Amino acid sequence: MIIGIPREIKPGENRVAMTPANVQVWTQKGIDFIIENGAGEAAGFMDDQYEAAGASLKSDRSAIFADADIIMQVQSFGANEVNGDDDLASIKPGQLIAGMMDPLGGPKVSEKMADTGATAIAMELVPRISRAQSMDVLSSMATLAGYKAVVLGASHAPRIMPMLMTAAGTLNPMRTLIMGVGVAGLQACATAKRLGGVVEAYDVRPAAREQILSVGAKPVELDLETDESEDKGGYAKEQSAEFIARQQEQLTQVIAEQDLVITTAAIPGAKSPILVTTAMVERMKRGAVIVDLAAERGGNCELTKLGEVVVAHGVTILGPDNFASTMPTHASQMYGKNMEVLLGHLLDDDNNLKLDFEDEIIYETVIAHGNEVPHKRIRELAGLPALPEPEPATDTTEESTGEAS
């Protein structure tokens, strides 16, 4: 079994799919690794560290695809919409490609991958079940984004986060509101609390209330019907226009009192809901800051521009792009651990590839296999007809006559 880790080619992507420590775990079990020269350099992992971990290095990217049975990437086909397709011609039938592919946002990537004859595993689709937590790249990256959103927002604010009582007077703490309390939101709450801010948090899901309290924040409670606000995977569902309008109306006064607002509300495969309108920004304090972690999906703030800093009505609005890549060392460590654990799920005791489609983790993440798209939801999004249901196994055992032979 040979695993290839090419250098990430999307502009601005500084992460690497596996660190030397992750590689070493598997080289000690007899797996061969081929690493493209410089693959980990932007994240602080040098070529000689990979060699010390037992990997081989190659400068020829196409040779890595040609020799490897499994290719592991961060932003693979689909997720890398800039130049990811440059590698399509290098894929060989029967190869397995694992990485982020954004199949919910761009389901046609599944057909492209199926046409190559390769098997494609989209890491964004790892189900939120307990035995898959250590493979959940979205949660790993969201943890880092939640932390840095607070640090970034505080650095743009004209005030400090904690309360200080000094000889020159008392400095009031920064009031911070976190909107959307998933993994990123909870980490943002905890970080702002550690820095000494007064922290409030809002989430449409009723189950989030206890989580908000657990990290020391105060829940914002609105007069809205939210019983059907969460899907079976724990994500917020897309809400009606009427619901969103009522939500915005009730949040206006809450937001007007804040110094820092961090929005994290994203719906997989859909445009992010607008939680902060232009009218709401107009009522905010001058000098307030908004960090919109949903910017890549259109943003939760009406004025957000992806990758830009916007100043409107005295409010600074940040729309970070590929946020996890700005912390490439730790982001690579977390992503690499997710991939290291995934390998343990894909390989048997003899290091042979095993794909059990009865297993929820495999069934939910494989978007291409055997020149076909096996994933039911991705087929629907791509406009493909449903696959025929497998015929039940026939019992060929002869019926007993009850007579002695």
C-alpha cells in the first residue's frame, strides 16, 4: 500500500494533509508514503522531517499520482475550484482520493470523480456520530476558526476585551455576541470568556442553550418557534423567510449593544442566512466589529465581502477566507490526525483497502466508486436518477420434507 501526499496547489492554502508525526504512525505499520517536495513547508513541516518519519520524497507531482494507491489532500477536487482540476488527468482507475471536495456546494464533482474510475471520499461528509468524531475535519477546522475569530475581532476593536480597574479609571469589558453556537461558536464563546469579555450567544437550536451555559456565556432567548430547527446531524436547518424576518427584528436591539459580533451560522450546501442586515449595522455602536465566519457561503452579514475588510456606518466587518489556513501548523496537526484515523478505518489488518458500504462512515462519505455515484443525497443534488435498489438475496436451500434420509 502506497499513500501519496501532494503539495496543496490552491492559492493561499498553507495546510498539508498529514504531518510527519501522522505519517510515522503508518510507516511503522508497513505503509509506504510518497510526499511531494515542500508539501508541508508552509505549515512548518520540512522535507527532512518527513524523511525521518520514513517517507520518500518526489518532486514530480504526476509521479505521485501514478505510484500511489491512496491520495490524501486538504482541498481536493471540488473544494479547490481554482486549479484543482489540473490533477484530474493524473488520477488512475481504482485509486482512492480523500480530501475536502465540497460535494454539497458543487455536487457535479462526484460525476467528474466517477468518470476517472477512482473512489472519492469527501471529508466534509463525515457523519456526526460518536465513532466518527476523530475523523471530523469540519469540527477540527471550526475549532480553530472560533478561536481566531475572537483574536481577530479584538485586534480590530478600538477597546480592550477585559475589564481593568486602574488609577486612571475603570475600563469596561468588551461585550461580545456569538451568533451560531456550533463547534466554532462554542470555541469563540470560550475564547472571549477567557480574555475577559462579557459574552452572550444565540443559536436557533433549543439544544444549544445548555452548551452556551457550559462555556460561561449567557444565552440570548428570542420569542420564536424553534422545535424544527435542527436536522439529524445536529446542524441548523434552513428556515423560512418569515422566520428569518422575525429573528432579525428581535436581534436588532441585542446587536446594537455589542462591541464585537461573531457570526458562524452556516448550512451545509446552502447559502448562509442573513442574520445581520444593513439596518442592524446602522444601529450598532461606532467602532464595533463583526467577524463573519460564514463569509465563504455568502455571509451572515448583508455587508460582508469575502476576503475583505469593510467599514460601513462606523462598523468594521471582516469576511475571512479559508480561515483555518491562516493557522497552518495546528490546522495541519488536527487535519492530519483526522486523516490518520481515517486510514485506520479504510485499511484492514494486512494494510489492504476495505470499503464496507454497510458502514455509515463509508456510505456517507464516498461520493464516487466504480465509475458510479453511490451517494443518494449527492445524486439528488446532481440531478442524477436514483440507483436501483439491490435485489434481496434468494434462499436456495431446499425446503425440508420432514422425512428421514
